[in-house]
Amino acid sequence: MKVSRTAPVVIAAAALLAGCGKVTELKPAQGQSLPVKPLMARTTPTADELLTPPPYARPERVDELVKRSQPREADPFDLPPPTGGAAPALPAAPEPAAEDTGVVTHP
């Protein structure tokens, strides 16, 4: 199958044309309305207000580097274990079962 050299140009032109358009204010479709006013809101939010994410949806990053070393403050909840820091004892290993191949009789 042979592809012409103009095919990529036509595809690129179509993609550019599809991305081009008049940008207008968003409005509900004809015959539709915006969502009803939330119970605790004073007014019905506009389309732009509905499309704007709240601040907690996109928190800002904190990129502040430590400028100088500072010792940490004492943590009142950083306590040693109640056993004094020793690791817990392992449970005793079970004893191996005796291999008795005798006949089982019921009394």
C-alpha cells in the first residue's frame, strides 16, 4: 500500500482546522438550565464558577528548601516502648510429633 506525501499534510491541516474556532462564553444548551442553587449558597453559581476548581483541589507545592540546619524540637509523643525497647520474645517452637506407626485401638 503506497501512501502519498500529501496525506500527512492534509491530516495536519485538518487537525489545525479542527482546533481553530470561535471561543465564546459557556452557556447551557438550549432548553436546559444551569444546576439549581446549592442549599447554603447565596446565589446560583455561573458556568465559570462551576468550572473553576476550588483551592483545595489544586494545592500549591511548597518548594522551600531548608536554608540552614536547625535541630528538631523534642517530640512529647516519641516515647520508648513500655518494655524498655527490647524486642518481643518469639513464641516457643512446637515440638515435633512422634512418629508412632502402631495400631490405634479405642478403649
